[in-house]
Amino acid sequence: MDLKDKLLSSYIALEEKIDMDSNLHDVRNQAIKNFEAKGFPTKKEEEWKYTSLNAVLKNDFSVFPKHENAIEFPAVKKYFLHEIDTYKLVFIDGKFSSFLSSTTHEGIDVCLLSSVLTKPKYRLVLETYFNQIAKKDESLTSLNTAFAQEGAFINIPKSKVADKPIEIVYFSTGTEAALMVQPRNLIVVGENAHVQIIERHQSLNENPVLTNSVTEIFAQKRANVDYYKIQNDVQTANLIDNTYIAQKQESRVAVHTFSFGGNITRNNLNFYHQGERIDSTLKGITIIGDKQHVDHFTLVHHAQPNCESHQNYKGIFGDSSTGVFNGKIYVEKEAQKTDAFQQNNNILISEKATINAKPQLEIFADDVKCSHGCTIGQLDEGAMFYMQQRGIPKKEARALLMYAFSNEVIESIKIPELKQRITKIIATKLGVKMGFEL
């Protein structure tokens, strides 16, 4: 039985466990029908032209973990931002770990999506937000919707500021020979509210994992959201990350994506403007080697006047690794005075490394300022020679040049301890020792 057939039969088993009369039943059924019709994406689809899932799908993934597994904090402490106090939502093989988590309902909600899906007091939240901006016709998003049971629910009410960052961490223990998990996150940030969120997926051994994640973020008027994704998993882990963001008037949302590990990583990042004077920021650093594959697909849909978007993605590719950047800016006729910027810069440090870049602009308004640029090259040999002449060894000179190349994105991190952590991870990836490895 292939994975698609296993998922379809598993959905029937899931239906027997959940409330058939719930508001979600029709939503789930429609979603699984869409997945059944479309199946897993293939390279025949334009948006997946450079990324194949065929090798991943050959694994015999378990869809429902057979055992509940516990983890002791000292064993995983290094994966948390332990230098500062944070709220924590921790999941082990898709199940919530109260032992490792630190949640709250005092002033803000940092809790579980399962509460939203099952408890009557959250019915309005469910009807207003769940599956409202996620693409109904995207097959893997539909698959996640059909199986959605657990994940993070974060609600920052009007004029509230989260007093400390929130970490969302998904661990895979490797107890199963191969495991597929489908976390679902729902984040609502109210008018004039502010939150900082850090998300991470981490395998704890080398058994294959396929994570199909969906996150919906709603930023109300003048909301301020900083979202950081740390992707530094083992090389048998595969991640498909679908993030959908709806912004209201004068809101500001910034998403930073740091892609360093994993086998195949696909990031679908979609911004939808639903008001004027919105600011959207999309930044990323990719540093990979061996046969790793990272694919960034971004969309910023400008539908209202006087809005801005800024995209800046940096990539360093070694060995036989492959990178993809497919960035799209769509400007509606009504979206006059749009200011949209997109930049993608890449360095190939191996003759066998590959980058496929496809920046796109679709503009239907006539009074806009939109630009995009893409560069692909090697390290500056003149700069290397200059540094070596001044006593810097070649290895360190290469690392310094690559760090400088990434620094523009690093400097925009607003949590100092996270900036330090990312800097150390990058140093490790570039072959310079800085205290510890992650």
C-alpha cells in the first residue's frame, strides 16, 4: 500500500475516533476529497517544478504513533532558547508534552489547538479563523486539514503584549521506523497586540520523518508579529511547511526562515493584505551541503493601497545540494502606491551545487514601486586573497566572507539571544568552532 492509500484508509479510522457531529466534520471531508483527487504534488506542477517527493514517499511511514514517548528536559535542553525565559508549547511525535511545556491563560492564550477543535467555548474562534486563509485547493494543506488534531493555539488579545517569546517545538523520537506527523498551528494577534514566536521541528535520531505542517496567522489592525523558523534537523528529516498570513490595516508581520538541516525542506509562505498601510517582511538564510534540498516558495498578495513588502533571501550551497527560490509578488489593480521589494542572492561553493531561482512580478496597478533581483555566484577571490595576505587562514577567510554575506538578515533578528544562537549555528555550518553545535 502506498502512502496515499494508507492515508485515505487512516482517515476512515480517524473518523471513528472523532465527533461525527462536530462543526469540523464537513471541513475534514471536503479536505480529504481534495487530497484524494490531487494526491501528492509532482514535478509536473509548475510550483513544484524543481522539487520531487518521490524518494521520500517510498518510506513506510506510520501515520499514527503506536506509543506515547517521554523525553527528559536535559536531553533536549540545547534545542530551546534556554538563555531566557519563554512560554513553551512542546509536542513529542505529534502529542502534547505538558512536562516540557510552559503554557498560560493569564492575559494571553498559549495553549493547544485541540481545545479550539473540541471545546464549545472556542466555537467562535474555530468558525472565525480555522481553515479560513489556508488554501483549499492545495493538496498537502488539505491533507493536514483532514487530519488536524493537535498543535499550537496562540491568542494575543487587543492591546496585549506577550511578556516573553513563545517557543513551539515539535520533537520526533524515532521510536517508529518511519513517522509522518501533521501539526496544525493557529495564531491570532489582536488589534495593537505584539508577539514574538520561535518554531522548530527536531528529530532525535536518524529514522525518517515526514512533517506536513500548516500554520495560519491572523494579524489584526496595528498588530506586530515577529515569527522565526529554525530548520536545522537531521538529514533523514523532511519538512513541508505551509504558512498563511492575513494582515489587517497598519499591521506589521516579519517572518525569518533559517534553513540549515534536513533532507528535503519545502517552505510555502503566503501573505495576504486585507487593509492599507501594511508592512510585510520575509527574510531567510539557507546554508546546506551534501545532498540536501531546500525550496522556498513565497507569495505576497497586495490587494489594498499604500502597503509595503520586503523579501530578502540569502543562500549558500555546497557539495551536491540544491536550492530553489520561487518568489511571487501579486499586485491587484486597487493596490496603488504599493512598494514591493524582492531580493535573492546565492553563493555556490561547489561545482556540483545547484540553485533554481524564479522571481515573479504580476502587477495590475499603474502607480507602484516594485523591484526584484537575483544573483548567483562564487566567493570573491580578490577578497579571499586580500584577507590571506593579512594573515587570515583560507578556511577562516571563507567563513568570514560567507558570514558577512548572511549578516544583513542576521542583524534583523529582534531577540538578542536568538541572534546569538543563529550566529553560532551558522558558524558551525561554515566550519568555525564557537562553543557548541546544534
